[in-house]
Amino acid sequence: MLIRHATLPDGRRDIDVLVQDGHIAAIGQRLAAPEGTPEVDARGQLLAPSFVDAHFHMDSTLSYGLPRVNASGTLLEGIALWGELKPQLTQDALVERALQYCDWAVAKGLLAIRSHVDVCDDRLLAVEALLQVKQQVAPYLDVQLVAFPQDGLLRSPNALANLKRALDKGVEVVGGIPHFERTMADGAESIRILCELAAERGLRVDMHCDESDDPMSRHIETLTFHTQRLGLHGRVTGSHLTSMHSMDNYYVSKLIPLMAEAQVHVVANPLINITLQGRHDTYPRRRGMTRVPELMTAGLNVAFGQDCVMDPWYPLGSADMLEVAQMGLHVAQMTSPAQIAACFDAVTVNAAKVLGIEHHGLKPGADANLVLLQAGSIVEAVRLRANRLVVWRCGKRVAGSAPVVSQLELPGRPAHVDWTLAR
Ligand code: FE2
């Protein structure tokens, strides 16, 4: 396939992308292709690498209201509510909801998701369900699973044994939740145990870390320390890190360089952080999201995740990573064109780095996992949460939609563009 006349995220216009055997073979102007190569005219629209969600919970998605809604809106009530729902879960229901979400994801050009899966259920029902879903959707969506001890590695009696069983079954990443352990010391100990387990097994680590407004919750320091000590550079992710929002500035000025040295990845979850954090505040009320621009400036790889869609923690969401990028840039006040582009990267290439997917992006040799957006630039894509005109998985069209007419009427759009796409 030859995609002609595309605009790229870096702003280059009238660019052709040649796809062969599911991979990007060449990118350039007026490319030649072997005779008979099917062509798609992008008509100046934005061709981007597919979206990647670096942080999600596919076992709880679409369970909103079961068995009741979260009255306080807090993280802790959400965890309690999930605990109420767990005994009622069935594998069939878990699979059905996850597959429904995967359909939404592909329609939005989201082709890779890292999902945490709760292992604090001796039946490992959610693990079995998501392993089945992972296999089932593999032709069109990459799902990477994290063994997540939701009720605390040390606080929940069988969590460590269950977590190891989940890894034995094929879950790829070691998770954790140090701030939910009974004490700071237990939290630190859980990080040591989990990082050593990951080092032994050659796995990646992604912990829910310091997901609170407590400025003294400093598990990210411990996670960074063990990353350094065990040589896990580039394989460890700190998810949420919301306490960094409230930490003392002097302490953060020491912490961020240590995180950069250990090459820790950071995942902020803007939709969830802005709604769950600050719930104990009156006014002024904290935003709760970690220090995204400062972390990016220090050279850390920062991605945004969706985290929750219609579950005990969050009633909204739609698998739209442009919504996530838009919320992220608002909360972080990243409104310059370069910063908006950085937020777009946070839901595409940066997120792929978190998952360790090397064959992602607009570059020769990468998988042709692409999305054609009804927008003329990254800024416009984020502004409009642009329509997904075509989604390709390894060069094969897996989703698409007709141009949205109302967008044509918005000011700033060139009137001469013919939006009809070759299919
Ligand atoms: Fe999460």
C-alpha cells in the first residue's frame, strides 16, 4: 500500500508512506511503488502512529454501577467497591466486557494497551480472562498484562503467591501498590521484593506508586533506588506518582535527577488523577497530577494512560487517547505548540517506550500500525479529538469512519479540501 499526500506529526506535508509486508518500507516525497500497489490519498490529513495506552485496567472496565456506584468518588472507596464486586465476577462476563472495550479501542486507533490485572483473588479469574482476551485480540490489538496486587502485596495474604502464579501463566510485567501497604516500611519492602522478582525473571516492572496527595509518600524514591541497584534501567515504570504534585520543591529537585539516572518511565493518568486526587481538600484544591513538564524537561520518558473507563473509580471514558492527551495538557498547563506535541507523544511514541514496543512509530522498519486523523496538525487533532478516518494494523485496514461534516465547518479549515477518501 502507498499512502500519498499525508501530513506527519512533525509537520511535514505532502509525504508518502510505503507499506510492504505489514511494515513501513519508506517515508518521503513522491515515492515510487511497484506496479499494482494500492494507493490511498490522505489528502493532507494527519497520518500518525497508532495510539498506545500505557496504563489501563481491563478487568474492571465497563463494570460501572456493579454492584453500586462510588458515592465518595475516592480511590479508597473505589478499591472497596472493586472488593465487593470481585466475588461476583465470572470469567465470561470479564471476557465480554474486555472484548467490548477492545472494539472501542481499535475504532479509536488504539492498538496497544498495557493493562493491570488484579491477582488478589485466589481463583485468578481475571488473569485467566484477560489472558484469553489477549490471545483473542492479538490479530488487531496488543495487550500487555501487569500482575497487580490490588489489595497490597504484604497486606493481602496470598498476593505474592498469586502474583507468581500469574507470571507463570504468562502475565509479563510485575506490578505493585506500595502506598496501599499498611506502613511506609511495608511499602518499601514490597518494592524490594517485587523488583528482585522482576530482576530474577528478566521482567519489566510497573507499579502504582504514591497514588495519594500525601507529600511524604515517597515510594518513587525507593523504586528508583532498587531500579538502580538491580540494573533495571529502562525497564521500570512509576505509575501515577500523584504525591509528587504535593511534595516539597527542594526534595523534588533531588528526586527527579535520580529518576532520570535510573531511566524510570513515568505514567500520569490525567482523567483519573484530576478526579480522584484532592478529594480531602477544601480550597484551594490540588490537581493531583504528577509534575509532567518538569519530568519531561529532565529527560524522563513520560506517557499518559487512560487508567479507567466506566468502572468503580470513574464513570466516564471512551478509549479515546486524544481525550487523555487533551486533559493532560490542560491539567499540566502545557499549551504551547511544542508542549501539545509532547502530550500527543505521551499517548503514542512515549507510551510505546513504556511497553517496550520497539517496532512502533513512523519510521522505516516499524509495523504499519497507523491512524489517519481528520486534522491538519497535531494541535488540531487534539483540539477536535479528531475523527479516525482509517486505522491500519500492520498495513491492514481494521477500522475507519466517514468524515465528520461538522468539523468541516469549523473556522481554520481549508475550504477547498475534498474529504472523500479512497478506500
Ligand atoms: Fe491504575
